[in-house]
Amino acid sequence: MAHTPPHDPTEVAPAQRLRDALAQLTAADGGAAPTAKALCELAGVSRNALYRYHPDILIELHRLQHRRRRTSGPSALALEQLRADNRSLHHQVAMIAALVDHYFCAWQESQTLLERRERELAELRRHVKPKLVSIQHK
């Protein structure tokens, strides 16, 4: 049986080299999220080729970056706390806006009712003849 020489890495399809490099980056327990540059250097593929011909691998790289950013250290915990605070503040702003709308509608309704009552009172005053009443004591 003839001995076969090891395969030249450039003979492997670029998509497979990118997948293999992405698997290596995924397995690596580094703190920083991997970059497109690191992926391309490891796979021996140009960044242009990654962006143009391998969008599925790029999507996987972005997912890996997102997972690494989300789970890396105390800054991730602080960021998650800030996001939770932000969600809470958005909820409070929405509730305050609802209250403002409620009170504004109530004010408009009261204003309309007051204007109607003032018109009714003015109409009554026009129809009533004033009577003079003496306030002298006899």
C-alpha cells in the first residue's frame, strides 16, 4: 500500500477551513470575543472572501462574539444590571406617560364641563330680572 502524503491545507475548501477555524475559536477559552481577522488568519482565507462568500459562517462568528461578550466577567454582570435598570426605567416612563394622559383627559373633560356650566349660568342671568332689595332696617 502506497503512503499518501498529508494534505496541503490549501487543498481543503475555504468554507471547511473557516468552519474548522471557527470550531477552534469556539473551543478556545479566551476571554475576548474572536474577531473576523483572527478567524481568517487561522483559516488562511481573506476577510473579503469571508464577507462575500461565507455569510453563514460570518453569522456563526457573530453569535460566538455575542455569547462571549455576554458571558465575560464582571463587566458583563454590570452591563446586564444596567440593561435591567433600563428596562425598569422604560416601564416606569410608560406608566408615568399613561398617568399624564389620564390626568390630561380628566382636565380637558373638567374644562369642557366648566365652560358649559358658565354658559348655562350666563343664560340664566340674562333671563332673570334683577329685583332691588332694600337693606335698610325700618
